[in-house]
Amino acid sequence: MNLFIKIFENFFRLLRRFTPRNDKSLSIVILLIIIASCSPALYLPTEKHAEQSGIPLASLQQGRQIYVDHCGSCHMLFLPNQFTATKWKNEMEAMRLKITFSELEKKLMLDYLLVEK
Ligand code: HEC
């Protein structure tokens, strides 16, 4: 934890040096933007998603896990709301040329990705 704080402090110092007028609040804003852009916004399925879709929560969680394990190695993990349902289905099929997954895995991934649609 101490190491983490040290790294953070040094990073902050470096950032301040490159910020015009040595403006403290501006460097904080930049830092927050960097942190926000790093944090994955891939939602965790909740009981509410399960209720609304009629898909068991465990299946949605499994679908998310398969997606995270299989689909982030070549490109970023695209967010569910980035594409329409049709585009997701087509791209999922197209990805079969690049990576193997079973019909069941495909279904679980799509269930998770499309649950908010
Ligand atoms: C072996 C590398 C690789 C893996 C693994 C992979 N992809 Fe891709 N994906 C690509 C490449 C390369 C493209 C760029 C266009 C193309 O060739 O279709 C792409 C494009 C996409 C797109 C379209 C993006 C856009 O902006 O139009 C989607 C959606 C996608 N992949 C989803 C997935 C999903 C879901 C999985 C997991 C099942 C996955 N990918 C796994 C290489 C991969």
C-alpha cells in the first residue's frame, strides 16, 4: 500500500510539472480523467437484470466471465451498450474465425451483453 501511495505521489508530481502555470486543480482534473478512463465500466449483473430478463443471475455472471476471459486479448473489451443487438450477434459470429467457443458459451455471452437492451 505504501508503495502504491509513493507511485501515486510521484506520478502526481510529474503531472504537475507538465501542467501549465503549475495549477494544482488542473492537475487533479487531469488525474481524475486518467483514472476514470482506466476503470472498466463493464457492469456486473445484478438481481434486477436477472428479474427483468428472466435469465438466472448465475448465467449472466457466467456470461460476463466468459466474455472477459475470451474477448479482451486482441482488442479492448467493448462495452455492451457500444453496439446494437444485431451488431453484437454478427460480430460474435465473426469472432469465431479468430477464437473458438461453444454454442453455450456464445449464448451465455450474448445473454449478458444484451440483457440491458
Ligand atoms: C484473436 C484476436 C481476437 C479475439 C480473441 C477476439 N477478437 Fe474481436 N476482433 C478482432 C479483430 C482483429 C477485429 C477487427 C475487425 C475484424 O477483423 O472483424 C475484431 C472486431 C470485433 C468487434 C467489432 C468492433 C467494431 O468496432 O466494429 C467486436 C464487437 C468484437 N471483435 C467482439 C469480440 C468478442 C465478443 C470476442 C470474444 C468472443 C472477441 N471479439 C475476441 C480480434 C479478436
